[in-house]
Amino acid sequence: MDKKQTYRNMALIHYKHLSGLIDDYTKNIHTLEKQQEIIAYTFSTLACIVAYAENYLDKNSNSIKACKYAYNMLKHDASVVKFIEFKGGFAFPIEFPVEFPVFEVKWEFQNFECKHSDQKDAFKKLFDKKTVIETLEPIINIIDTGENNNETESNN
């Protein structure tokens, strides 16, 4: 197996595990332990994406710049990943229709010192207040298929 295939496989494996963790969290398991596991796998998935991108993708792509900013932020502060519960549920006496809470795992911009303001701008534009999965999935699809699309094209 060559280096490109190894990087590809690592990114896909980490993303698949991250996606499963987030799915479990949003549907069933809302624990601090699960949150910590999601943060760890978000970090490792970003590390794999950045390693692949450094060698095989357009480094001027806004999506890759946003990933680099997220990766660097997570090195210093996990608060860039937010665990959000939209209130719902029910109270007694129960009234119908019953609304149940919705859980999401989203990015939240943190203004860290950064040598590369273009990475910060890309993060704010493409990732801030969006779910982790919706932002990483297009990049993972490109890594998986080897095909590029408009979302990861260069700004040039």
C-alpha cells in the first residue's frame, strides 16, 4: 500500500468512527464521556485530513484552510466544538404533540491568534455554526473518490 492510500484509509476510518460517535450522541447517548470521545476523534480526523491535503489536495482550497484552522484551534482549546441541545420534551401535565430535544455537534468560531488570517476567514465562512459532519463530509468524499468539486476549489 502506498503513502496516498495509507493517508486515505486513515482519514476514512477516523471519519467513519467520528460519524458513528456523533450519530450515537445525537440520538441516544448524551454523556460527557461521549463528548470527550467526539472531540478526540474530531481532532484525529482533522489531523488525517490535513496530512492528506498537504500531499494530495489543493492547499489553497478554502475547505482545507478551514480544516487547518479547526485543527490548530483544537490543539489549544476544545471549545471550538459545541454540543448543543435544542430544548423540547414535555412537562406535566403532558400536552400533545410532545416535543423531544434535538442534539447537535457544531463548530463555534474562537478568535485565536493565527499567522494565517485566510484560514480564520475560511473557518468563519465554511464551518462556523455548522455541524461537524456537514462540513467534513464533502472533504472526506473528495479524499475517498479522488474527485474535486467547487466547494474545495482554490480562491484563485
